[in-house]
Amino acid sequence: MPSISTSFPAPRGFASAGSLRDAGLIVAAALTVLLVNLGSPPLFDDDETRNAGCSLAMLDAGDWVVPTFNHELRVHKPPLVNWIQMAGLTIAGRNELGARIGSATATLLSCLLTWRIGCLLFSPAVGLVTGLTMAGCIWTAVGGRAATPDAPLVLATTCSLWLLAGGLSLAGQLRLSVARAAALGAASGLAILAKGPVGVVVPAGAALLFVCWQALSPGADSSEPNVLTRALRGVKALRPLTVLTVTATVALPWYVWVGLRTDWEWPRRFLLEHNLERFAAPLEGHSGSIAYYPLILLIGLFPWSIASLLTFSHTVGKCWRRENEPSSAGRRLLVMWVVAWIGFFTIAGTKLPGYIWPAYPALAALVGSFWHDWSRLPGRFDRWMPVAWSSLIMTGIAFAVVGPLAVSRSLPEQSAAAGPWFLAAGVLTATGGIVAWLLQAERLPGGSRHLIPATLAIVGVGTTTLLATAAAEAFAPLGPREVVAGLPADAEVAVNSWGSPSSVFYATARHGAANVVRLDEPEEILSHINEKPGAFLLVDPRFADRVLDHLPSTHSVLETTAGMPGGKSLVLIGPAGQLANDHQPDHQATAHRGPPIRPL
């Protein structure tokens, strides 16, 4: 890592040789993590398939306003993710790559903005470590490769944080110009279109917390002794009226339009069921204690989280004991950003790991500051670092041992190719821990502790990429993808609400929304098959049991699929001899022949 020292705020130009070099490194790291095998594994969970299936339905209907899934109104999320996926499905194809490429692109841009935040608040050298932290952590590989609204939300909120960081003065005051406030409003409006009111409520809370902290600090404006007056001045400097006006201009038209189109059912159900109810109580079993998110961060920020307690101590010391440093204001802004996101969802009833992903850019900057400072100045943390290296080595051993063992015991035989990739990830992680330990002890020829952030960056990018490849190999044989690919091109497929949402996506992707019919009752299925003898039925075994003894002689169970971990297996019922004989799947066959399923 190059050592570059600058004053705060850092130079804002993008065109210098050093900035272009650093941007290239971050782009290379992010693209490696995000794009390797992006389109190989099937859509993993219900969220991915529902989002992508909704996007296909909107695309086939030519409707960019009303989200639907499986012929029902989908009120779970606003449409920004669907608009992005509709573009991806049009450009990259009606497949996994088309569904995910928008998330990967948004995450790449978030990594670049995170780099710029580190540069603005600290220095270009810290900015580089910050960008590599964001690009090479576990959760970037998870959320950035998923067909969900999280990546668009993170891009919008990271843009908001970048705009706030750029509004800090040398005196540590946050003052927004009209143009910057308007841009902040536009980013907030897009965040609302990505995931609802949380996209503006939490960032606004972070900004207000920061203003209050600055008003209370000893370095506050001495011309005004009253703390409340200083705080009100700080709020006014944010130009809240401009921000809210632009936010409403960007987000409100669609909410009104979809309300008019659905007799206000969409806004009412979205705000009540998927905002207020999720905040008030745990839904769908997604609950957790006050320790839930700290534990999630240890995993999500890996490998950069191996010294989390030391990073916390470093941050507290910089905020409280060195308040006269210009960068202290920037560090406080980052802390309040993290506190707002984690605090909001800690008190919320429903908890999921991805909810706090918008906090990661600020965390990456704090982590980047710690690793950069520690690698250049020996200090009180040195004696504790062997604990960090030991945890890295032990995690590598766990990847190498537990990963292949889990594949062999929990997944079908066709998933065995994932084992060597888990082993490779474990070897790289453990080797990185050993190398970092030796670098700290100065026991490698020509090596020094200055190279430790680079070592962690290599471990982060390499390990997450290897784990993503392992997941691609493990899950490629699962789900209904190959079964649907084997159906005749003109087949009509009936699905029901009991089955996996993946059946809806894959049937729609191959045959079009017009040829995917939703039938929820056995009587409807039997009537449909009698009217259309060439139709196929893709459902879970419970539903199949209710119709098997009443099927016409032309229909029987053709194939069953292995379900995703925690997901459902599926049964394909259809006319014998109608599967495409020339079907050659891209992966090993997911379906296995089995005897007809009979009622218990």
C-alpha cells in the first residue's frame, strides 16, 4: 500500500495518477468478487426469485408501475429493483445473470463511493484501504450478487453519505450548498424507491445525531454559547426543505401512480404490513437479540473484522481524546451513520442480516482508518494482534474442513465439486493469517507491517471469490432450473402458491408470463389438465399428493428436484414422453427419476 499523507479534507480530484490507480485497484477487486460465476448458481432463496419473477412479469406485461408476482399484487418492495432488473433481463437475457447484473453494478458503484468517502474524510491512502475493505468483505459478495433491493438501497444511501462527507468544512461544520442538498434529496428519493421510508428516515437521523454531537463538542462555534442554538444552526445548514422537496419530487409520483392504479391497496399494504408491522414485531421468524447485529458484522466484514475490538477502541480514542484533529468531525459522522442504521434495526422487531448493509461504507472507512494507522505506527495494539492472526488462521481451517464436510453430508452427489473450492478458500485464509503474523514480526525478507493491509485485501478478495465459486458449484444442481429447461418450448406450466417461488421465475423466464398459470386448488388443476392435455404442473409434494390419484391416464410424475438448503423440493407432473429429448443442461442434471408420489 502506498503511503500518502494529506490534509483534511483530502483533495477531491478524480483525475490524478494516484486516484486513477486506486480506482483501478478497487474496480478490479470488486469485479472479481462480484462477477466470477455470477450467473452460474440458480436463484438462491425466495427473495431472489420473487424479485426476479416480479420483474419478468412486469417486463412481459410492459407495465413499469404495478409490481405483480404469480398473478398477484406484490407489495413487499417498491419498484427500483424491478426497473434495474428489467433492464438487466433485457440486456443479459432472461436468466440468473440478467436478474443479478444490476445488483453487481450498483455494488461496484457503492465500492467506488466508499473509496471516495475514505479519501474525503481521511486521506487517499486510507481511502484505498477503505475501498478494498468494502469490495473484499463477505457481505459484499453476498448482497452484491443477489437479485434483491439491498444493492440499489446501499448505492443510494452511500451516495447520501458521500454527499454529507463532501459538505464538511475544515472547522468540522456540515453545511450543504443548494446543489449538494438537491443531490442529497435525489439520492434519498431513489432510496425510498428502493426500499421505502427507511431510505430517508435513517440517513436523516444520522445527520441530526451528528449535528447534535458537533454542537456539544468543545470545538463547536464559540460565538454562540447556547448548545440548542448551535444545533438549530447546524440543522438549518443542512437545508432540510430543499432536501425534502427534491426527495418528494423523485419518489412521490410513482407512489401516487401505483396508488391510483391499485385503488391505494399497494401503498396501504406496503406501509402497514412491510414497514410498521415489520418494525413492531418479528415477521416470518426473523427475530434476534441485541447481540444479533454485532455478530452479523463479525461475519459480514470478514476478514477485516478480525480486530473488531481494536478498531472500536481506536475509533473511540480518535473521537474523544483527539477532538482537535480536523478528521475527528468526519469520524464522528461515520460513527453516527453506523449508530443510526444498527440502532434502528436493533430496536426493530424483524431482523435480517442485509438490513444493516447500508452501514458498511461507514464501517469500512473506520476499519480502513484503523488498519492504515496501525500498519504504519507501532503502538499499544501490537500485543493483541496475534489474536487477530490466530482467528484468521482458525477460520481458514474451518473453511477447509467444515465446507467440504457439509457439502458431502447435506447436498446431492452432484454438488461434490464445491468441496475443493472450500478447501482452497481455507488454505488462502489461513496462509494470509500466517503471512500477516510474520510481517508484523518482521520475519519475512523485504517485508514489513506496511504490507499487512495489502495482505488482508488479497485474503478478502480471494476468499470471497473462492467461496462464491464454491456456492455456485454447490447449488448449481439444485432447484427447478434444469427441469423447466427440459420442457417443450411451447409448454404451458401451472404453478401454485404452495410451491417454491423459483418455479414461477424459471417457468416465466422460459415460457413467458402468459404461459404460466396459477392454480391453487386440486379441482382447478384437474380441470385445467382435462382442458389442456399438454399442460405441465410444477408443485411441491404436498400438493402433488392431493391430485395424483385423480390424474388422467396421460399424466404422471415425471421428475422431482432437489431443493435448496431450507427450501422445498418440487414435483413435475405432465404427459409422458413430452420432455425435450435434445435438452442438454448447462450443469449436471438437477432432477432425478423417482417413483410416483402416492398419498400417505
